Amino acid sequence: MIIKKQNMKQETRKGMRNGPGEVKISHMVPGDSIINGRLMAELSLEPGSGIGLHRHDKETEYYIITEGSGLVTEDDGKKDVIKGDIVVTGNGQSHSIENTGDTVLKFIAVIITE
Amino acid sequence: MIIKKQNMKQETRKGMRNGPGEVKISHMVPGDSIINGRLMAELSLEPGSGIGLHRHDKETEYYIITEGSGLVTEDDGKKDVIKGDIVVTGNGQSHSIENTGDTVLKFIAVIITE
């Protein structure tokens, strides 16, 4: 099955996980259609926007950075990310992400459940 | 955990699934590190290269097209894909993909197992 970009469900969330600004979410597939998963989406954050710190239990979230750059906070500190990097967060770990660059930050978020 | 692009395992496969040309694979995470999954990688195909028809049982593969364009064959026919589209193949279905454009075709492949 092929889902065209223009047919994906769009969503805008302000203050996502108590982060600054807003996050545009393009759901590539409906979350409830994924066996052993619950999210596969492209997220877009303008400079200054972010997703606040949150924890993943019994699931792993992957952020695949596809455009721009940002700052990720994990349990062991803050780290820069750029296009091509991946952030892996599971097993009770937490993460946040903020667009600290001057261009849009885009990443694909995938959550695989246990 | 953050994995930088330059630290990802690179692989080149010729005649992948009996397809034409070769496929460059950048493994974003080791396949065996994924709970309920076995692949998360960026695949790059030059014009004319492709991955031959193959079937997915007890798992679903997602191709998230990130650059270029191509032609996908599914059980019900051939379909064009471009940047932003997603190909979803599971439940005993088959797919193949070929770069029919004149620029590199890139996509992120994710396999979630059942």
C-alpha cells in the first residue's frame, strides 16, 4: 500500500510535552494501524520550538533527523544533533528536543512497542 | 542514545533480491538491537538500480521516501513514488522498488516484526 504525502493526517501541537512553540506532525500511517508500534510521523519544528522532556517505558522511540539541527537532552546530558543522526530512547529513558538552529528541524519519529 | 551518521555501519549490496544495480545501506541502528524489529536503515539507489520483488510474512516493512522518485511494484500493480510518500508492505504482501528517475533515490526502510 502506498500513502501519498498529501493524504497523510496533519496535526499541529502547541506546547508539546510542555516544550516551547509548536510542532507540526504529518502522520505517515495511522498510529493504530502499526502492529507493535504506535507512531510513524514526520515532525517539523521552527527555530525555537521543541518537545519537552518525556519518558518511554515498554517502547522505544527513534528520532531520525532529516533536516536541520537541534539540541537533544537525555538522562546523561545535552547533545547536538544534525541531519543524518538518530536518537534512540527506550527502556525507561527520557528525551527532549529543541530546534536551536536557524532553519526548520525535521525528523521522522517511530515508536515501536514491546 | 545518539548515533552519529558517520558511525553507522555501511553496506553495499549488488543484485539485492535479484534487482538491478546496487544498493547502499546505512544501518541507523544495528538490526538486532531493535525490540520487535529487525531493520532501520537509509537505502540509496542510483538511477536504474532497484530491489527485486520479495514478500513480507509476520512483519511489515515501511519505505519512507526521502529523496528522488521511483517505481514500486505491489501485488496489485506498479505505482510511482516520490519524496514524502510511504510504502507499507506486510501480511504476506510483496513489493519491489526501482529508481526510474534521474537523481538518487533515498528512503528509510523500517521492518517491524510481529
